[in-house]
Amino acid sequence: MKVKVRYYNLVADYLGRKTEERFLEDGATCYSLVRVLSEENESFRRLAFTDEGKISHRLRIFRNGQMIVDANIRLADQDEIQMFPAVSGGCYS
Amino acid sequence: MANTAFVNLTTGEVIVRTTNREDLLLFIGGRGYGSKLLYELAGPDVDPLSPENVLIFSAGAFCGTTWPTSSRGHITFKSPVTGAYGHANSGGYFGAELARAGYDALVITGKASSPVYVFVTDSKIEIRPANDLWGKEITPTSETLEKLGRVACIGPAGENRVLIAGVINDRSRATARGGGGAVMGSKLLKAVVVKAQASRHDLPEAFKAKAKEMMGRLSSDPRLEDLRRYGTSILVDIQNMSGAMPSRNHQRVQVPFVQKISAKTLDQYVPRHKGCYACPVHCGRESVVPDGEYACGTGGPEYESISALGPMPWVSNMEAIIYSNLRCNELGLDTISTGVTIAFALECAEHGLLKDPELSLEWGDEKSVLGLIEKIARREGIGDILADGTKKAAERIGFGAERFAMQVKGLELPRQDPRVAKSFGLAHATGNRGADHLYALPTMDAAGIWDAARRYFPAEILDELMDTNNEKYKPDIVVHSEHFCAVVDALGICKLVSAENYATTPEDLAEGLSALWGRDVTVQELLTIGERIVNLERMYNVRHGFNRKDDCLPERFLTEPVDVWEYKIDPETGMGIPSEKPIRNGVVIQNLERMLDRYYELRGWSKEGIPTQQTLRRLDLRLSVYEG
């Protein structure tokens, strides 16, 4: 199957591209896509995964406009994926 | 609807009136109502540190209810650092207590003849002597007064009219920015203590049902998971990765010692988390340094304080940062302005413009940081110059020191770098209380809030809008976010579960306010109230002569490009090793004027940044309110 992936900001900086079409095996999940990408760049891996090997909340992923909460969700042919670094969690007074 | 109390410290007179319902319908409460009162009560002729200035404690419409995070208290005043609009906001329990005692606002005017505190309950307000408390730091003051109720007080910095002094409530929650502590000190007002006799009993069932739904949602929202686990210090690492970690007074945007000050490092000093009133997240920290020269226990530090007291003066020792945070809290200083002012001093010293007989004033010298904190709070030596903040200090130092003053309208920049975080850069320039990350909290692009962006902006601009480095649509993000933030502040809830990540949306708030008011409030109507508040605050500044020239940024961000590097961590030393080539070259604010043009156009303001009469009419801001 084929998915369209768009990378933003620090994710695009690390991966060196802003958009691409990727061919994935049937049954590929959000997790497996991020795992493949993380092999390209160590900093992306550090951003994308926790020490426990889970996908970090610092990586925000949307599938067809909906935020992915469960990384094991299966992707489908023609899905559109957006990946953002989530720079948030400030404080105030 | 509750009461508004007017307390005149000069005469001792206390007047309690039922709050005008029309004011609340126009401005909701909290920040909105505070701004309305400030506009009416403190005109251009009022010196911020004179008895004629007002200090308004206000509670938002949701404050003290069962709505999650309905803890936020607000203070509004004419700011001694900007000379115009000033406000600050904090969590904890004080704001909720004020609302539960039945007050929309407590308006303090005049000046006492000797130190006092104001004691507030549902049925009475008393002005009581505080001679024994004057000169004391925050913890001993709080220990004495907490027997009576929730405490908001100043430390020695506020007493000494240090212009970067804040008001501290619940021991470590800081209504910090803009010099509210100095205003309070100028009135010889040491503290306000509030004790509510009852819970808010006027809540409609529909409101309680929506609040319960929100409490459930926020308790398990994955967007809040890192905040729940690590608090706001979770930002340290990713800000540094992004090149948005200002260091050495914004000469750099990344630090190699990030692991020494990261959330996981801080976590080693955090035995427990702290929550504010009605909060399901508990992002607050209690830090303990068990032994050594910095042995202490304190609330925080949060991200902004870590960044201001660590990377800005190039300090990498987490224990020293925790201790610096403690000292700022105890003395009643705004950690952001204090850290930025210290970094300013170090850069001045680097260029031979400032020296101290006891302190090295060298980058990374934690003793200089701690020494300056004490000197600023007590106005000792060069601390007397620095106590007025970077803008006024630069004017006194001269010789071009203003190029090292990281401030807008007199208020020091919070801890984002405008060149890299361009939405924040524009927001720092346009914020009506000065350089301010919270006036807009424009995280839509940097936090990747794609779902909200799709909801509020046209599809054809989204890719450019969400690119943090593309300036074209940053005004669109800032305008929308300023309205959302104004509403959140008027309701008295926390931005960390709303404006920052849309875990609570404007739609949720419209539903909640509809239930509370018993009539439909649309999302558009709600955001228009936010717009009305922003325009009112802008008009307050316009009355004081502010215009486009004041919506500026320090020259550094327009003329000194920075590179952003990919850092690998050395497993042996824990230090970051930069990549051979930067991942971004020459990042700088490319065209602030063009961003301002679009920002003003979107707002319906003139090219000089002044709301047009047509805009004011559209917002139902009656002219009689603005002519003064």
C-alpha cells in the first residue's frame, strides 16, 4: 500500500525532506512506520521514542486529520499522515 | 454574579457592591473584568507606584467551581516596567478561594500609613496591621497568615519596589510578571488573605455535568501525559533540539549541557508532584536538594525558571538552578525577568560596561547569579540598577547597553527565541503587557496542533501556517491565539490544558459558559469577547502613547542570525556534540514589519497599530469608556 507522509519543522529537519510517498507492507502500523524512519536518523529516533521504546508524546502524528493515540493502529492505502514535533508544556505566571 | 470590593488603604474605607452584570457579559470576569476596571480607574496621569494606582485581584467566571483547573487568579495594575497595561496570573488555590468567598474582584487603592494586610471573608473585609511581617520572606509570611486562609503576599523585593517583583500565592505560585509586587509594596500592602466560608453553590446542573465530562477527558488525555509525568520541564530537551533554548542572553539558541538540566535530571530531585485547585494533571513539582551547599526544598522550578536561571546565564548545575529558583520565590522576584536581567548584566560585564566588587559576573558563574538575585531584591550595589529591569538599567548604564536588553515595552522576554519560534517572536512584539509568551501562547505550529489548525484556518494556508520558520501566516496564529487566551484568563482556567494544546477547546468553553450563564454562547461569540478584551487592553496602552513603534523586538533578533545544530549525546560525558553541519542556517526574523502589517489588518487596526473606531464599534466597546 501507498501512504503520503508530510513532515514538519524539526522532523523535516532531521529527515531532510518535507514530504514523500511511502510504500508499506499490508498491515503496517503507525509504529512500524516510525520505527523505519528512526533508522535513518539518530536524532529523530531520540525525538520519536521513549527510553522504554514507546512512541514519545513529543512526536505528534495525524492520520487523515485525526491525531493518532494508539500507535498500533493499522494504516490503509492512500492514508495521509502528518508528523510534527510537539514543542509544548510551558508554564506561566 | 458576585461582588466587587473596593478597599482604600489611605482612608480605610471598604465598599462592597454587586458586580455589574453587563460588565461580566461583555468581559466575562478575571482578566477581562480586571482590564475594564483598570481602564476606568487608572488613567495616563497615574504614577504606577503612587497611591492612585490600583491593584485588582480578580477571579474568572469558572474559578472555584468543579471545572478542571479552575484555579487561576489574576492581578491587574498599571505596570511600573511598561508604564501602561500590566497583569499577571497564577494557579494554586488563592484565586479559587477568592471566587468561593463571593468576589469577582478585589480592588485595592490608596496607600497605608504603615504595613498592612487585607483579610477577606464572605461577610467582611478588614485591613489589619502587618508591621511584624514587613521584611520577611515568603515562607515565614505565609506560615504566619495561612492560619487564617489562602495567602498572596510580597517578599522583600516587592517591599523595596523592585520593578521585577511579583506577588507569590500559596507559597510558590507566582503572579510574577510586570511588577505587581512593586505596586503592592508601594501601597505598604504585605499580603491579602482570603478565607471562603462555603463552596460556590450557584452552579447549574448542566455546568456541573460539562465540568465532570471535562475532568474525565483531561484525566486521560494523551496530550497531557508528559506534563503529568514530568511537569513543564519536559520542554527543556525539545526546546534545545529545536534551537529554541535561549542561552547566553540569546547569543545562542542551544546548550551542550542539556542533559544536566533536563526533565529527567530534575526528576531526581522531585519526591512529589503538586497540583492546583481542581487540577487532574498536577504538573507542579516539589524539588528537594538533600545536601550540599544548595540543600533546600522548594516549589518548582518550571521550564521558564530553569531556562531563565540556567541557560540564560550559562549555568548548568541543576542544584544551583533549584536554589536560585527558591531564592527568587522567597524574595518575591519574577524568575523570568530576574534571569534575563542577570544575563543582561553578564553581557554588559563581558563588554566592560558593568562590574561588581564581589562577583565575577562571568558566564556560568552560579555564585554571580545567586549574588545578583540577593542584590537585586535588596537594591544593593549594582542590584539597585538591575532592580528596575533591563530597559531602565540599560538607560542608566548607557554606552549602548540597550542592545543587550532583551525586552519589549520594558518587560523581559520569556524563554523562547523569536528567531526560531517565530509565532512567539511576533507575539512577544505585539503583547500588550510587553514581551509575553502567554498573551497569545501561539503553539499551534510548534506543538503541531494540526486538528485545531484545520478547524480554524483555511485548508490552503495550512502547510505554510504550520511551518515554524515561515512568517507569512504567523499573524493569523497570533490573533486567533490571543483571543483564545483572553477567554481562558477571563474564565480563570489553566492554559496548559487549553490554549497550549487544545485539550480543552473553545467549543468546550462555549458549552460551559452557556451552561453557567443559562443562555447560548456560540464559539464565535466567545472568541469575540476575547477580541474585545485584547482591544480594550490595546486601547489602554494607546491612551499612554503606545503605537506601532512599541510592537518591536530587540535588534538582536533582526540582525544576528543563528544556526541550529543537531546534537548527539556523548554517552560518557553526557554532553551534546554538534553535528558537522547545522540543520538550519542563518535563522533570523526576516520581516517583522510585514508580520505587523498583516497582524494589524486582521485586527482591524490602523497601520500604526491603533484600533479603528469601526473595530471598536463592532466589538461593542463604547467610546465613553475610552475617552479619558
